[in-house]
Amino acid sequence: MRSKDQPQTKSNYGTSNIYEAAFLLAKGFALCNKINNEGKSIIIFEGEEAKKAGLEFYNNAEIGAKSFADAFRTIKDFIFEGNRK
């Protein structure tokens, strides 16, 4: 993973939808970064192909329930890391 200060580039894709992020992670896309802006997180994935896969999510693509649930927990942990006391 890159540092939190590294800017998003054209070869990366960001989403603020936690379910889309979990879908992308379950599909094998690597987490790159997160941007926190006034309580809203944008999760950044490496690769231009992540954007195409994100469209699959909105077109009702199917994915295994266990892999999606595991990815969802990972995304939640990634978003809230550093916020816990």
C-alpha cells in the first residue's frame, strides 16, 4: 500500500461506496489509499481496470458471499484504522 499522502493518479480508481469497495477487493483489486474528507472516506484501488469492474458491481455482477463478507470487513477495518482508541 502507498502512503496516505500520495495523490490519486489516472491509473487508480476511487469510490466512496463501501459495498462497491468490498466488491472490488473481493475481485482481487489492491487497496492503494484512502482519503478522508469531512467524515466521508474515498477508497482508492490500483489500476484502471478497477473502474470497469466497479461498473460490473452496478450491473448486478455476482460474487461469492464469503469472499464479499471477508472483503467488507477488511474495508471497514481499512477505513477506521487509526480512529480507534
